[in-house]
Amino acid sequence: MLTIVFDTNILFSGFGWRGSPYHCLQLARKGKVTSITCPEIMKELDDKLQLKMKISPIDALRATTEILLFSKLVTISNKLKVVIDDPDDDKILECAVIGNADYIITGDHHLLSLVNYKDTAIVTSTDFLNLMLE
């Protein structure tokens, strides 16, 4: 089974509408892929849900808890320094390395420009869904 790290922007978008990020999350919810995450990604998602979607802290907690129900939680050291232009993206890469992820699914141009990191391919949600259909 493929192991995936969802970038925060995919998790956030997956709650907002029924586009390709939502369908990628559905693959993890249904157990067709293994989702890996870390507390730092969950914290960033919680913050964005409250600030950008204006949902209550309780509802944001429910959303992050729901993700944790179908994800494996790993601990990262926050020592990886790869993305010079956006150091916040380093947590996504480190989570993928620690979790031995096959793919990072993101919409972030800083990560997408890397194409891959170590043994992890970095793709958009649409590209990942197309790969799953092959």
C-alpha cells in the first residue's frame, strides 16, 4: 500500500470543497493509502481552519482529530533545512522521510519544484489521483 504525506494545503482544501484534495483524503479514509502526519502539520491545519475558515477551536479540533483517525502520527525533530524560500515546508519533507512516504501530495510550488526528496515523489492532488487510476 502506498504511504502518503498530505501537505497542510491539501488537508485544508479537502475540508473546503469536493475537489481532488478531498478525493485524495477519501483514499486515506477508505484505507486505500496510508496517511502519515505529524503534530506540526496538525497544528498548522488547526490554525488555518480557525483563521481562514473562521471555524471555532472545537470544530478545528474535530477536523484534526478526524484526520488522526485515519493517519499514522510520527515525531519529527524539526532539524531538516531544505526549503530555503519557505522553511515551514521542511516539516512536510521531514514527516515524509520519517514516515517512509512514497508521495507528498501538495499544491505548494516550493515543494512541487523539488519533484522529489530522497525516495519520496512530490505531486499535486490531481496528478496523484491520475496515478491511482493507472
